[in-house]
Amino acid sequence: MQVIILAAGRGTRMGPLTETIPKPMLPVADRPLVAHVADTAVDAGATELVFTVGYGGEQVREYFGEEYAGVPVHYADQPDQLGTADALRVAVDHVNGPFAVLNGDNLCRAADLDTLFDSVPAVGAYRVEDPSSYGVLMTEDGVVTEVVEKPADPQTNTINAGAYAFPEDVVDLLDVPRSERGELELTDVLDRVIERDTVGIVDFEEWMDVGRPWELLEASERRLPTATRRLRDADAEVAGDAEIHPDATLRGAVICEPGVEVGPGVVIDGPVLLRSGSLIGPNAYVRGPTLVGPEARIGHAVEVKNSVVMADAAIGHLSYVGDSIIGPRVNLGAGTNVANLRHDDEPVSVTVGDRRVSTGRRKFGTVIGPDVKTGIQTGIQPGVTLSAGARTASGEIVTRDR
């Protein structure tokens, strides 16, 4: 089964994290987000991968190369992000039989994709508590009859999971008009397939759309235990040239990649993944699930809890970071403290675009874009976003995005 993975978008809802990294390449546990999609597809029986690329496409090409996980890889350039149907259109030159289409930012299980691949034509489905923000699938006797986009009064909680298995001749149905939001929508192509063919439904047991920063954190929470599950006989797996001080304590599933240094007095409670060249401590406390990226530095007496710390970031001594995402090359000055809990116990909200959106999480700290620097003893309130390159003054309490 050929699999087309849509990975051309910038991911504006994930800003400011995507200022220098396209959303599909943001880190989730031990690999980029889109690599989880690719691995799941290969495990389900994909024989060829085709990535549609656009913003940051060179990063996708560099990571996957011409072959990945034993299957050939091709690329289709989408210079203008005109919509998902356009993303499929630029890739059809590679189609030579039944094929699947997957979003590069959706997590699911290989077993579900395996069923989808065997069910052409079919669409993946998932059940959610509130379907009003999704495309809702109307079905009858296991057959899709209609897709209703973001209904005010949903008739079912079964949503379109954005995973499709199509016959080859679907490429003749791609000439769809622009939608109300000005895009060429793959769901409009699906409508045409529904009118022509009997389209089955495949229920997904796991599915997650990783479109906003707190969803990236949740994806890390889900996938870090999987990434560390290869631990078998020991509490911690340590690469041969990692340096772990004898006075450090590693508990649970902790992976230390080559070049990691863990200083005296450090305590790490897994699941935690320390990527190559990262430095921890002395006397730091890292609580999982936490990802510490390549060459990142966690200083003396720092506590990091349930967070994603990206490549080359530095968290200065006597700081606290909880339930947060720290972008690449960030430098948090000594004594920077991130608040991650509202005193009224209401869910923390984050700005997405031009509006505040609830994360649905009781605990959520900050989203810090690339190359940010904070002054010593900076305090950051829950749900605050710092844009790429932002600066704070010493002793400042940051209560609003900047």
C-alpha cells in the first residue's frame, strides 16, 4: 500500500514553536511527530511513503532521505498551502494503485491502519466527547453517508480521523472548488467518493490530532513511555559513553543517550529521555514524562517536571519548569520560575491565533518559542506564550503573551 503523508503545513496554531521548525518535525519523545506517523504506516504494511512538503520541507527530506524503515521514500512539493486536496494533487504522480492518505500530525495505532489499508475505500473514524469542532461522519450500516463539518448540533460523536484509503482513480476527483475558508478540502474529495462508491468506516482505538502546544505535550506524555519500554532488565538504560555520577539517582524508565552527563545529587524519575549531549545538574530534579533535547542543559538545583525541553535550550540554576514546552536555544536565566496552576483550579487557557482557548488541563505552564532569553528571577504565569526571540527583564513577572 502506497501511503501519502501530508507534511507541508507550517502549523500556525502551534506557534511560536514553528518559527524555525515545521510542525511535523517537532519532537515527540525519541523522534519527530511525523516520524511516528511514518513508523505506524510502515508497521501497518506501507510499501512506499510519499511526503508532501512545503514549509521547512528540507528538514523532512533530511530526516527521511530516500529510504526509511526499509521502504522507499518520495517527496512532492506543495509550494503554496492551498489545502489538503491540493496537497494530494501534487502527490498523485506517484500513485500507481490503491493508496492511503494520512495527516502528518495525527497519532494512531498500526493495527487500525492495517485494517484501513485492507478496506479500500474507507475512512478512519474516532469517537470524542465533543465533536462540534470536527468533521462528523454520518453512517448507516457501517457505510459513510455524509461528512458534516463542525456541526452546531452533532447527531453523533463519530468524527473523521483524517485517514483515508482510496482506489487509484480517486485522482480523477481532485478538481474541487474552494471551500468557505478559501481552501481545497480533502473532505470535498471524500464527498465525491461517497457519492460514487460504498465507503466503509474503520473505528480507530487511538487517535490524536497534535495541532496545538498542549497537544504536543500530551503527545509526549503518551509516547515517552512507549519510547522507554525497550528497558527490560534494568531500571535505566545508559549509553556506553554517557557519564552518570555515582551520587546521581535514576529511577524507573530513564534513557541516557551518548554524550549525556548527569551530575552529583541529580534525581531523575522516569519516564525521561535525555537526548545526546544533554547536561543535567548537579542537584537537579527531573520528573517524567519529560524529554530533554540534544545538547540541552539543566542547571544546578533546577526542577523540571512533565515538560518538553528542545535542543540547545538552557535552564539556569535554581529554576522551576513544569508542564511546559521550551523551544530550541532558549536560555532561562537563574531563578526563572514557571507557574503551572491557576489558584481558582480552572483549566489553563492559551492564546491560539487571536483568541484564548482552554487547554482542558488543570496544570499547564508556558510555551516558549526559539531563542528566548529571560532575566534572572523571572516569573511566568500559567498559559503565557513567549514569541521567538522575546526577552524579559530581571525580576519581571510575565502575565501576558509577548
